[in-house]
Amino acid sequence: MKKAASIYDVARESGVSVFTVSAVVNNKSHVGKALREKVEAAIRKLNYRPNLIARSLAKQRTHTIGMIVPDIGNPFFPSVVRGTEDAAQRHGYNLLLCNSDDSLEKEEKAIELLLSKRVDGILLTKAAEDFHPSIRQMIKQVNIPFVLVMRTYPKLTRDAVITDDYHGAYEAVSHLARAGRKRIALISGPLKVSNAKERWQGFVDALKAEGLPFEQDLVIEGDYRMESGYRAGHSLFSRRPDGIYVANYLMTVGLLKAAEEMGLRCPEDFGLVSFDDYPWLGIFRPRLTTVELPKHQLGSEAAELLIRRITGDTSKPVLIKLQPELRIRESCGFALHVSAGPDEKPLV
Amino acid sequence: MKKAASIYDVARESGVSVFTVSAVVNNKSHVGKALREKVEAAIRKLNYRPNLIARSLAKQRTHTIGMIVPDIGNPFFPSVVRGTEDAAQRHGYNLLLCNSDDSLEKEEKAIELLLSKRVDGILLTKAAEDFHPSIRQMIKQVNIPFVLVMRTYPKLTRDAVITDDYHGAYEAVSHLARAGRKRIALISGPLKVSNAKERWQGFVDALKAEGLPFEQDLVIEGDYRMESGYRAGHSLFSRRPDGIYVANYLMTVGLLKAAEEMGLRCPEDFGLVSFDDYPWLGIFRPRLTTVELPKHQLGSEAAELLIRRITGDTSKPVLIKLQPELRIRESCGFALHVSAGPDEKPLV
DNA sequence: TTGTAGGCGTTATCAA
DNA sequence: TTGATAACGCCTACAA
């Protein structure tokens, strides 16, 4: 097997210069009809495909965007990634995907690699800790656009697209209160992460607004993983909260596992509002009341913004804040039938 | 802001040739200590990072693998992708991710793009229809390794890593039969897809082995999406099956939605075995009995195999078949407590 | 051990 | 409208 045809081969085959070939490949207008047809014939004959690596080197543009998420295995992220892939696709960009496991080390390694591969921009869901100075400097230096996804990171003041987590949490806790819950607990994400802080604040403020006490030992800091929800459950239930707001789905699953082991039932023994909704949560029992986050949109808006930056939009940094939506089901002790109203999206 | 330092800048700064710089960057052994240190100093000073695009062009290797899945938003795939990313990572490869939505058109477009971007190999979960001849020829021509994931595709006889779907389906249906179900239905994936065919065959053979009738109008062909499960449910339940085997999770969710709308309960009105397990299925009710597929392993083994091919392994094509595992819970009408035995993985 | 020079496949500049 | 030819940044014979 011989190697793929290059632009030179096409030029030779059709008896024109590489310039002309390049012009027809990129269909610039200035090529005579006769030549164009000869070139096109040669392209077909040789089965020529432009080498995008070479093109990237010459144009200093890869049409690739890097995306770093904590873990694509966390059911929250696939939809986000899908959203960005869809948008990227539409604009002729590809996605290089990395997982950081919320580890600074992996994150920085991923960034270095993406920069070395000369991606045109990066979508980042920042891990908790601060960048090392060297990385920060490197980022500043290469000067490609970043947009933060789901989590802000002030040290690198830039574009971000997030959800209104404060508001979502506030709604969640208010709902718990309206359902008559008095001792409301929080299982939080890592407080170093911006959205966990927001959700925490929403929890605190809603409590206050409802005239409910804030009990320090009713808030537990998890790490958004299932196991931390499980552990949180075990230590939390001994304190008998009658309502719990859990800051993400995976921790909710862990929590429910713990509840079951301790013989506690939802909503009979405790009310629950979880963050982040999934189609199947309306099907299985207990039917979880959740705060839905527009995951797909999150990803696509981030991608759109990033691509705008890549293509030269230099307007001032923006913070896009998407609105969550409380989906009332049955995990707080009563089925509110308004949830079947026109606002509810059909499952399928 | 000036552009990034190149190998030439480093060479000039340290007063050596680009050859030497290249040698230390790739730490070849032949560089004298004195020079090496000078070069390293210059690298640090200029904050030099090799341009991997240029390297790829020169070496004809991108250290990137392309992966095409139907939909990363389908909860089945994230773990697979995570598995391949982990393996790729370990070997210094990156992942370019594409979604095909099981559409031949999108799939072929993705392949063309990946080939043009000169990925070193491709991981493919093939859409149902056959490649067009031109694509097939193109693939043959570029001659980069493909490994098929989850689905085989005989027309392109190559490496594949799949799960033993026949066996999994057989087990599922046998379990339904052991639970006393007599009229067992199947909600299948698209029969043009290899694994759907396998699961169908496992269903048929298990029925026969159990001495149960095969009723044609108790099998419905879906497309692995939620909505098709929902529709299948609506048309199926009027025929009153007492057991259902559903070939994937998303269709199960749709089916359960339909069941609810028709006032049918699982397992009281029908037994259910679903394919493909998730941590939360052991938590919510009904507790689904499922056939777990080793998703992460699927992805990592595929990546390992692909990378072996990329790096020159020319041994004959292999078909890696991973074993599924029946996880007995309660959706067939009785809780078999063997499921709590040593075989069961802890949730967290 | 180190340097020189050509090649990787495009695009882009500048003439013609 | 076309054609040479120099980048793009790195690797790698081949020489020294």
C-alpha cells in the first residue's frame, strides 16, 4: 500500500500548480472552469483528501477544541458533552475529551497536552484547587480562549457558562420547607468548588427565609461522588433530619443506599430534593423531586461562546447563567399534581 | 503577545543546533551533559513546549485515536468512553469523540473527518447500515487500524471487542422462565445491528430450551432509544405478556413509563429483565433484574487492542468477547437472596 | 556527540 | 487567473 496522495500528486496529475489545487480544494472563486474540472478529476482519480494536520500547521488553526470534565462517567456530563459536540460539529470543530477526576494534577497535565496539540480553545470544568503559577503563566502566554463550564474560577477571570445554582438550591430548600420539613440537612459538593458554594449559600439563605434553624452538623461536605453520599448518609441519619437537600445525583444514589441500610424510607422518614434530573427519575420510586439543570444547553452554549472567541470576538467576558427548574415529584412527602401541568416536559 | 517559542528559538538561545534541542526534548541518550543543561535552561527560560502538530506532521503519527459512538448521551456509552480514555491516556494517546446517532450519514462524515485529521486509529460502534463503497475503499486505502466496539460488522472483518450478548440474553430469558413467566416478550434493538441480532437469538433459543412458545407478536423491534421502548410498551401490553426482556436500559425506561400509563405494575403484572446495569438500579423500585455489561472494560480493552495495532502488532484479527453477568433483583416477582452473595459488587 | 539540510503537506506571499 | 517559493515547527538521514 502506497501512501495517501498529496496536493503535489494532484498537481502533477492535473498538470497545474499546487496553488491551483489548493484553490479548488478550498473552493476559492478565482479558478478557471477548465482547470477546476481537470483538478477535480485528478482529485477523484487519486482519491485525494487534504491532510488536516498539515493544514493546521500552516494555518495555525486546528479546528479542534479541548474539553476537560471531571468524569464523563458521572451521568451529569454526557449530556453536556453531547451539547458541545453538537455545537462544535455545526461549526466544523472536533472535540478532544479529557477526564480530570477533579484532580489538579490530571487537569494540569491535560491542559498542557491540549496546548501542545494546539487546540483552538478549551472548555474547562475546573477542579477545586488553584492552578500552579507555571500553568497559569502558560495559559496566559499561549493566549487561546478558555470558557469555564459549570464552575467559575475567579483567578482566571474569563467567560463562563453556568447554571444558577444559588437559585436552584434556594428553590429546593424552600420546597422542602413548604412540605413541612423542619430540620433540613445538606449534602454538599466540595466547598472549594464554586457551584458547591453557591448551592450552599442558597441552602443557607432559604433556611433563613423560611425561619428554619441552620444546624451545622446537618451539613456534610461530599465530593459529588456516590460514595461520599453514602458515607454522608450514614453519619447524617443518626441526627434525624426530616428533610435533605443533596447537591447532585450521584450523592443522592449513595444517600439512598445508606438510608436503605438503616431502614429509613423516603419520603416517610425524610424528604429529599436532589439536584440534576434524569428521565428515569420520574419512573422509579421514590419519585425524586429534583432541580433540573439544562445540561445539553450548558454544553452547547459554552461551545458557541468558545467558538465565537476563537473566531475573533473580543467583546468583554460574559457570564452566562442558565436557569434551573424545580421538578416536583413525590420525595418530599406529597405529590403535587401541578407537576403534571403544561410545564412538565414529556418523558419521551 | 508574541508567538510561542519554537525549537529554533531554543537552539539560538542555547547556542546549539535544532538537532540537539530535539534530542534533549525527546531525551535521547546521546547528548552531552553540558549541552543538555544549557538546552534545558533555554527551554525553561523561553517556556518552550514542542508543537505536537508539527511533530505529527513530521512523524506521521498523531497519538490521537478517533472514537465514534451512537450517542454519548445514552448512559451506556459514558463508561465505555471513560474506559478507553483511561487506557488511551496510559499510552499517551488522546481521544477525539464523535456521535453518529446511529446514522450512516453522520458516521461516514465522522470517519472522513477523522481520517483527514490523521488519527492513528479508530474505535467504532457501527451504525446499522452498510458503508457506501467509497468509504469502504477509503478505509482500505488509508489502512489505519479500526476496532469495532460492542457491535461487529462482517463486511469489514477486523478486530472487535464485544460482550457475549447471546449468552446474556439467554440468561435473562431463562431467569424469566424460572420465575414462572410463560408468555415472554422481547423488546429488541434494531435487528440490523449485530448485538441486537445476538440478543434476539439468545431470546429465541432460551425460549425453546425452556419449552416456551415463541410468539411473533410478542417481539417488537425498537431502536435502543427511550421513545421506542415507550411505544413498544403501549403496543405490547395489550397482548398481556407476563414477562418481558428488554434489550437495553433506555428502552426499559420508556417501557416502564408506558406500563405506568396503562396502570400496570412490575413485577405484579409483568416480570422484567433489562440489559445493562447501573448503580442506581439496586436502589430505586422496582429493583430491576439486569444483565450487567462490563462497560469500562469494554472501552479499555478496545483501546488497548487498537493501540497494539497502531504500534505494529500484525497478528491475526481477534474477537474479544466479554462476559455479562446476571444481577438478580426483584423485577421478576421474587427476591432471590443469592444476589446478596459474594458475587455482588458493593454499590459504592 | 553534534550539525546540516531536506522532508512532512498545506497555506500564503509575491510575481508573472 | 496562475505559478514559484517561502513559511509552519519538527524529525532525521547523512555528514562531520
